[in-house]
Amino acid sequence: MQATNGTSMYSNRLLFTSLGLLLVSSFLLLPTSDANNYDDNTEFIRTICNTSLSWDPELCFSSLSMYATTINKNPSSLVKQSIYVAISNVNDSAHYFESQKNEYNLSDDPVSQGAARALQTCIGTFNLAIDSMNTSLIKMHEIETTPSSSASNSSEVSHDMKLNARMWKLDAQMEMLGAAVYEATCSKVFKDVSVEPVKKEVVIDRVNQVWKLTKVAHRLVIYLYNDKN
């Protein structure tokens, strides 16, 4: 798959995600009537973050705790929300890269043009990361709607259905891993660009932050589809 240039792809690329984020936002408008239930929900998030992300459970918790009511102690909702958070941050950074690229394109000097090309590469790889995360969400939907996920009697589920479910679980995990790889590519490309240190640091910091959030979502997908859970 090749990186796609320009911002015209955003609306099509993010349609699936935008609908998901809109749905989540509508839930967040609902008042929380039971403080104890909210505390239970946040504790549920903290427990899973501590279990699945030993390297940074606080990032996991801080990025998801505000959605405790929406998640409502549902592991699948927790994982989907983590993907929505990651996609939102990737999209914000891609728009920032676009604005910076346009600034660099105002100058004809080789350094500025090199920075513009590097940022265009980042926009392309971030678009691919969004594609991968949306695909992971689609695979999760397929897993949840296949009979193998809901049948009470294992004899009701054919061998092919079970095989499909296992493949979708693996696909969901691999798509999240692929998203993180795409994001890391931007960091590697931009580190070689000779621009002002402050501007370079801002870009690298943004890449590192979205990469960490994507890795949080990746680890939670792995946790969700661990056969022991």
C-alpha cells in the first residue's frame, strides 16, 4: 500500500471513525446518576490497564478514564474507545503536519522543501495508520457478530466459523501493530531533516505521543483476544 497525498482523503478515510466518535460523544452527554457506579467503571479501566500495560498503565488510564461511563465495564467498549482515542490524535497530528508543510512550501530553499517532503510522508503514513485502525475496528465488529462469539453450545459453531473468528482476532491485532509501524516511519523520516530544533522537536513529540496511544490500543486488543480472558 502506498501513502496517499493531500487532505482530500480525510473525509472518506475517517467516515467510519467519525461516526464512532459521534456515538461516543452522545453517550458522554448523559448525566452520571450513580457515583459508586462511576467509581466501579474507573476501577475497571485501571485494573485492565495495570494488567495489560505494565510499561505505561498511567497513560492507558488517563487516556480512557474520562470515558468510564461509556465503557461501562465492557472490555470490548474499552478497547474500541482506546482505538477511537488513538485515531483522533493521529488525525489531529496529520492536520498539524499539513499546516506546517504549507508553511515550509512558502520557501524555495532546499531545507524548507526537504521538510515539506518529509511532512508529506508523515501525512501519508498517518493516513495509512488510520486505515489500519479502522480495519481493526471492522474486524472487531465481524468477531462480535459472528455466531462463534455468541453461541452457547460449541457444537453449534462450525469449524470454519471458529477459524474465521481466530483469523479476525489475529487481523485486528496485526492491523493495530501495522498502524504503530506506519507512525514510527514518520519519526524516522523527520529526524533526518535539517530544520529548526524547536520545530523538529514538536513534530517528533507529536509522533511519539500518537505512537504510544496506538500501542496502548494495540496492547488492549491483544488483551481482549487472549484466550485466557
